[in-house]
Amino acid sequence: MSRFRGAYTALLTPFRRPGLEVDWERYEALLRFQAEGGIRGVVVGGTTAESPTLWNDELLRLVRRAREALPSRVETIAAVGRNDHRATQELARAAFDLGVRAFMIVDPAYNAPSSLEIRREHLLPIAERFPEVDFLWYAIPARTGTCLSPVDLALAHASAPNLAGLKDACGEERYSREVRRHLPSPFALLSGDDGRAIAMIRDPLIRADGVVSVASNLAPRPIAEAVEAALAGDGAGAPRSARILEALGAFVSFQSEESSPLGPVVVKARNPVPIKASFALLGADVGGCRPPLGRLAPGAFGRLERGLRELDGEDRVLSGPLQDHFGTASGAGPVRAQELWSYAAY
């Protein structure tokens, strides 16, 4: 069986308004929510956590809190990848000293190394330096501008078997299938896209082992159920949970056409802005995003609100568990959420 299997949550970082300091009380509530929802593990300090704006001491404190708060059955994976190799090494050492034995490392952004350079200069030196750690590589070229190829991934795994899996957020079936062709099970292939997760698990040429989910911040139990049913080969299992996963996946990042003073423009709402706005809309505010991330364009906010309202339904499938767990003392609701999460005009 693969080292990484099931539903993992790419944890967001709650911030306390207005200074956008980490809200440690909300963070621990979020950790408990994930554990109670049956999530297999959490990734701390990744894209959804706003890693470019986290100081190293904040990241390490987030990792330590997760290790302390989560039961042993819920694994903590530390996202220690940076575009500077030395900085990645230092963060990896610090996380290792905290007892973490699973790291996620992303393709280094901006430097634009080739896949060969990523393998030789970045991946292998780190994997070989920490043989006790299981590594989950993270491919997301839309964010990093580069990507470790399936061939280099396979060659790296042959040299460093502790490179145990890939979080695939490339959005291409061809890439996923090529990875699986070179790296059969037990190498773990996890979807990095909520909306593609079930299809990747069921695709006989991919046979994904699960998902690193953004949407499970909001709905851990339904998403864990949907993934487990798909992994069990139960085509009819957990249909409502699968619908929640697919519907929320459409709102992790999405485009909207907005009206500007100079004419129509297309705006992309990028993770984690929509997921944090969703918390506020559903009555469990987790604070804002650190600049340069900000708010949703007006049309995007309206689209998100309508989608969540339809999905939540009269039985409050999303808002009920959230408000029961987090309470509503700092919840926003639709009116307040619009003030916090939507620009008044483009």
C-alpha cells in the first residue's frame, strides 16, 4: 500500500483581524475539526496556508501546534519547500528536529530551473540528507513556472526511495498518466485538485491514491468519505459526499468576468481567498489573507455566495457542522462576509 493514501487537508492559516497575526485559537479549532472529520493527515505551510507570507518561526510554530494537537492517527506533513535551496534545507532541519517525518516540497519558483536541475540540485540533496523522512513532491506549474518531469521524478525515486509520492496539481491527465506509467504503486500519486480527485482515483491509467484537498478545510468528513468510497472501488458509494467534493472543488480557484471603468475584465480568484471567504459566508470566519492577496471581485463573490447557498441547502450540510464546531461568535454571515471579502467595485 502507498505511503500516502486517503484524504489530506492543505490547511489554511487563520489570521486575526485587523493586524493579520496568526489566530492560534482558531488554528487549533481547525485542527480538531480535521481530526474529527476523519482526515488522514494535514499539510502545514503549503499554498493554502499562504506560505510566501509566513515567517519561518510562524511556520515552525504551526507545525509544532499541529503535532501537539492532532491524535497520532492524523499525520502532520510539513511544507518546507522554498525557491532557495539553502532555506529549504534549513526549514527541513528545523521541522525534523520537531519530530516531523513527512515533508512536502514544491518545485522551486521564479528561478526557473530545468527538471534536470530540480532533480540534481534540489530534490536529491534534500532527500538524501534526510533518509528517515518520507517526501511528497508537489508539482504546480501554474504557480511555480516550472515542473519536475515524470522521468526525473522516476529517476529521483530510484536514487532516493524515500521520495514516496507526488501531489499532482498540474491539471493534465497526460502528466498524471505518465507519472503512473513510470512509478507504479506503492509510489503515492495524490491529486492536488479537488475537482479532479475522484476521476484520478478511478482512472485505470492513473489510479490516484487520494487527494491533498483545499475544500476539506470546510468539509472534512464528506470529502474523506468520498475519497474512501472511490478508493474502495465503490462507484455508487457516498454520492452526496462526492457531489460536495466536486462542487467545492469548482470554487477553490475560479474566473469571473467583471465590469471595470474601462470595460469588461477577466479576474481569477485564487486559493486561498475563496476558501476563506467561504468560511465567512457559512458563519465561521477565519480571518483575512495577507497582502498581496486581498478580496474577491464583486462578481466572483456573488457567484461564490450563490454556489454555497445552493450546496448548503435547507439541511445546512456545510454551515451546520462548521458553526457547531467553531461557534458563531466571530462568524460573519453573508452581509458581513461581503464587507470583508468583496471589493465594492472593480
